Amino acid sequence: MLNLIKKHTKNYYIFLFSVLATVFLTGCSPHTATGTWLVSEVNTNNYSKIIVHFEPKLEIYSAQSNKPALYCGWSGANKSDIILECMSSEDQKEMDVYQLNVTDESKAELVYKGEVIAKFTRSPES
């Protein structure tokens, strides 16, 4: 009886280790949107660059400043898109919701209130 318990306990630990390793390895890969995105077309907000970090934070830069125009937190909407909750560097009381849609491996669109407000290409350094 003791041998049977030891055998099942060993199998249980092997199974548990396998599940945890799988979850860890799949859960830690970066989102498709992670990286640096450079503006590809002139836009009315003069956004020039977006930096999407591995951890859920992001900065949107304007062409007029080296300081971020928007500071954002992000969460994955799906495999290719992320939802952004952003506040202006000037008005840190108001939060706006944006979406960054990765349309293919090297292109993305910044969407605000259902409208594409800027288009970006992935930086070669990403």
C-alpha cells in the first residue's frame, strides 16, 4: 500500500511540475505589441513614437518633446491588440482609453474613440 501511495505521489509531482512549467513558459512571452513603434504618417496629435514595455506600461511621445506626452498602462485585448489607459503628462487627473492594434508584424494603429489617430511601424531595434 505504501509503495502505491509513493508511486502516485511521484506521478502527481511530475504532473504538477509539467503543468507549472507549461504555464510559466507560455505566460511569460512578450505581447505582439511589445517594442518601439515609430510614426509612419503625419497625424494631428503629432505623435512620433510609442514604447510598449514588457511590463504593462507604455509611453507615447510627441514630436515636440523628448518627454512622453502620455503615460499609459496596458492590457492585452487579444493576441495582437492592447488596451491603453493613459494620462497626459500635463493633466494627470484625467484618464483616456486608447487601443493599439498591431495589423501585421511591423505595422500598428493607435485608435481613440473608434477612430485611427496615428499609424506606426515597428522600429528595427525592437
